[in-house]
Amino acid sequence: MKLRPPPEPAHVVWKPLPKQLLALQCPVDDLLFGGSVGGGKTDFLLGAWVQHAALYGEHAMGLIVRRTLPELRDIAKRAARLFPKLGAVFIKSERQWTFPNGAVLLLSYLESDEDATRYQGQEFTFIGVDEAGAFKSPAPIDYLRSRLRSAQPGVRKRLILTANPGGRGHKWLLERYVKGRTPYVPFEATDDESGEGLDFQRVYIPSRLTDNPFLMSDPDYVKRIRGSGPSWLVRALLMGDWNIAIAGKLFVRSWWRYFKPIPPDTERPADYAAKHLGVYHIVQSWDFAARAKETNDRSVCTTWGCTPRGWLLLDCWAGRLLFPDLKRQAVALADKWNCYLHKA
């Protein structure tokens, strides 16, 4: 006699897909989940929190972050559809969900390294980072990891990242979780610089668009991805290919040439560049930062000379300055290279 599976209860709020279920059952506490778009990353992260909250009740303190506040709204909207069905109550001013068993989840953002320090002294048992590839450095995430602790014995402490290849944080995610690793197989975590063991394990669980039957049933969705950009981007989005930064050849070696640098003691480098390098026009490009601490990004100015043979990088300045000093530096560099907009 063939047995039929029991019917699902009518109050099922969310049912995990096979890869999501595998990740929910994973015993490793430092986990990267994802790969291609449409693999169910955000739903998995919310489901993992609900699982954690159900297990540890009032001892479960969770934090889910994205890089910016506008990006946070996406996951907040999805949580607002699921959590009230579980009896959770949302406090908008605190961006906090409180569940009937006492578990608490905060939704926040980490737009800078300093945002992570807001949680100094706090304790979390669950930290989720949605779209970790948006972080060009793991520093704020690593700081949050230091907040994983609990005075209650037996409470699991988890750090879960979700990501697609191709983002700002592609390199560090590739090196830390993917390169040289076998998917689904736990491995010893090591320090990024020294290579020394860190006495805990990590694991990478890939999730593909093909794992999501709901999106795969929409042929137009796949067509839109295929038309979203160059082939390396399509491989990243559609196939979860973490090797795209190498295979994609974003910077082709043949594009670059070397030239003799301008002597550092040259009083009028713009005139030297015009006479000896054929530069007939000079432009400067700035990438400004707003803070001067060592943990913040630097402001950068690159000076370029246009020649009949192409563009030459003449100078590159980088530093951490507050606005008044940064303004003076910008004026000084423009004066040094005679880089002004002249009216006809």
C-alpha cells in the first residue's frame, strides 16, 4: 500500500525550498548562502531567524542588516508580510520585532564602519547580513561578529551572510568562503592576512535560480537577466559564477602602458607634461570621503593628461581629511597641475 504524506497544516506561513532547508539544518555557525539571483536568500535569512527564535525564545536576540537604509526597506517589507502571521509585533521607531515567546529582532543598516560601533556593548545570538556583497570590506561585519555572545548556556550563536558574486565585496567573499573550498563542506576558518586558524568553522551553501521553481516558471524573468548586461554579469546573476572578476577581464592588460614618471622636483609639472609627454589637456577626478578616522575611506584625487595616444595617469593623491582641509588640498592640487576651467 502506498502511503500518502500527511497534509500540511493550514497555518503554514512559509515553506523552505530544498537548498534553504539544507542551510537551516546546517550545524555550522558561520555560513554564506547564495550565488545567483532568485535563489531565495532573503526568505532564507528571515526563516533562519524564525527557527532561531523558536528554539531559544526570550534568550534569542537577533540583528539583520543591509548596507544602506533604502536597501533595508526590501527585507523590512518582506518581514512585514511574514512576521505578523506568527504573532510578532513591530515597533517602527526602533525597527524592532518582538515575538510572542520573547525573542527580539532588530533591523538596521551599516553604511559605514562607524555604524557597526553603535552596537558596542550589546549582545546578539543571531546576526544576519543580507547582500553581504554590497560591503567592499568585511570590517564592519567582523566587528558585529564580536557581538555574538550570550550569558545563557546552550544558546547557539550564528552569523549568516547572503550574497551574489559581482558586488563590491566580491573579492573578500571569494577568498574567505569560496576559493579553494568545496560547497556544502565545512572548513576551518582562517585569518585573512596571517592564514592562522580561528578555531571555528565556515561553510558555503550555493543557491541557484534553478532551485526556485516559482521564478523558474516565469520565462520572462530569465530573459530579463540574460539581457541585463555583459556576459560576465549574466554568469554572476544567472549561474552564481564567482570567477567572473577573473574570467570577465574587466581590465585588459593590453590597455595599459608605462611611461617615464615626471621628476618629483619639477616646479611646473603641467608644463613638463605638455613638453615631454604630449599632454594638451589635464583633468582631475575626485572621490570624496567625509571622515578622517583611520577606519574610514580615504578621499582620492587622480590627475589625468590627455594626449594624442590616449590618457596618462599623471598623479594620484589619497588622504583622510575633514572638509576644510580637504577643500584646501583640492585647491592646491588644481593649482599644482594648472587644472582650471578657463572661459573662452
